[in-house]
Amino acid sequence: MSEIQLFQLALIAFAASLLVSVLIVRSQKWHGGLSHDHDLDGVQKVHTTAVPRIGGLGVIAGILLGCVMFRSQSHDGQAPGLRAEMFLLLVASLPAFLAGLIEDFTKQVSVRMRLMATALSALVASGLLGATVTELDIWGVDTLLAFMPFALLVTAVVVAGGSNAINIIDGFNGLSSSTIVVMAAGLAAVALLCGDQLVANLGVLCIGATLGFMALNYPRGKLFLGDGGAYFLGFWVSEMAVLLLVRNPSVNAWQVLSICAYPVIEVLFSIYRRRFIQKVSPGAPDALHLHTLVYRRLVFKYVDKNSSNPWKRNAAVACVIPPVVAVCVAMSVMVGNSIAMSMLTVLAQVVIYVAVYRRLVRGRWMPSEASRIAADVSVNAKLR
């Protein structure tokens, strides 16, 4: 497909996603009792107004229509096969999406069940599209990946972990969705350089559909992505990464990891912090993620509170983190297929993350400081 055709595909996904998102917001008086996020007192919550948290419906609608319209936008002889593969990935995403959507409506689906559903989606994609991780450019591990049961296990963990990582950073207007757009653009750029039309198409659809949702989510937060949307987009981008590796031997796993590094580092550091420093369950929610600290330490300091625009501070977080992520992703794409350079790019992002995190908690990490920040965030969120 030409650049114009890719743009048309993104525009179709954007328009469909935007239309469904607008309909959700306009009709919330009918479904708000089920779709609204009424839990405003959670330690990780910073919003004060109940709004629909089913924006994932708009995203998946945009991607679905894009898949339907793909063939008419392409004159490539491979278009029927590509469209079939795009539909198969959409089918594979359903367990992850539905588990999250049910949680959005019922608030009764555990994190473990959602992770299991996402792992199931990964296994379905493996069976339908051959999306199975067989090489990670790690000595010893690649030998084990030749054993198919181990490869399937690693694939399920990678995809489920990536999906959960997107859900973790979904805390402020525009933060997770803009991160998704940046990562999808990075993966699509590498795919285009490799001549991989399928992964490029998946990226373009993801970007268009996510931007359609963002039109209602950012900056005012009229619609939330919800668990359904977060797990779906996390699955979609994770599968883009897996397919990019499987279909293009010249692409190394470290380059793909460097493109997707921010949410991965966030979830791994959160597990470490909770398990070994705070001595609590790794799955326990808290207000100590990097994006929450940015909100508490930077946004509250430099963005004036305006009673007529209470969303300004919430939206300001997306003006801090995603631009840095975009620079890192651009660097990751530019280093090419050099494993050494890609590893250095990943390491640089880890160092930046830890340095910024330590700075935001003002020096050496202490459990008492963690408790104080969590309390401050909770109190200030209620005051907003």
C-alpha cells in the first residue's frame, strides 16, 4: 500500500472510533449506571467525575471497520490474505477484550482472570497466525525456545504482561493512549523498513482508532479507555511486536523491547517495588507509579489549579511522559538492527526511568516516603 492508502486506512479507523466514542458519551444517561467509573476514592484514582469507561468499544469498532474497508483501499494482490490475517488477529483479541469489558461493566473480574484471558488470546493468535516467540536474542533462552511448549509459555507471558502494562499506565487523560500511538508508530516504522505490510497495517489501524478515542478522552476526560480498551490495545501492540519478530528475522528482540520499553519498565519496577521494598502483593494498587509521581511532584507545582478547568492538571501528565517516550522510540527505530545499540537503548531508558523516579521521591527510596506520597495523592485527588 502507498502512503496515501495507509493514511486513508488510518482515517477510516479514526472516523469509526470517533463516531462510536461520541455515541457512548452522548448516550451515557442510559448506560451510565453500568458503564461509569463510580470508584472515585481508589488510591490510584485522580478523577472526580464519573464518566463512561467503555472507550474500548470505540477503539475496536475503528479497527473492525478498518479491516472491513482494507481490501477496497488496496490494489495489492496480497490484500485478501492480509485482510484475513488482520481479521484473525481481531478474533484472537476477543478473550482479552471481553474480559476487560465485563470488568468495566461489573467490576467483578479479577486481575488474574483478565491476565488468563489475555494469555488465552495470545495462544489463539499463536495458533491462527503463527505468532509464537521463538527467538529473544538471549543466549541460552533461544535454545529453550526451540521447545514449542516453552515458546508458547513465553509468548503468553510476554503478551499478557504487555497488555497488563498498558492497563497499569492508564491513569491520566491521554497517557496510555498517546503511549500506544507512539509505540504503534515505532513498530509500524520498523515494519515498513522491512517491507512487512501486515504489521504496518496493524499499526496504522491502531493509531487511527486510538486517536479517534483520544478526541473524547483528551484533554477533558469525557470517556475512559477502561480495562477492555487497555487490554485490547495492549494485546494488539504486543502482537504487533511478536509478529514483527516472527515474520522478520532481521529484526532483533532488543529493538522491539526498546520501542515498548516504557510500560514494560513501569510494570517490572512496580512488581519489584511492591514485593521487595513495600512487602505487599505485586498486584496491589497504589499511587506510586511514575505517572502519579509526575502528577504529584511536577504538575501540582507548576500547573495552577483552575476551578473552571479542573481537568488541566490531569491532562498535563500526558504533556510530560509521552514526549520523552516518543524521543526514545525514535532513537530505537534509528539504531536499526544492531543488537548492541538496541541493548544500550533499553539500558538508557531503564537508567532514565530510575533516575527520574528517585528524583521525584527526593532521594533514597524509603517506605515511609512511599506512604506519605500515597496519602498526599489520595487527599489532593479528593480536593480536586
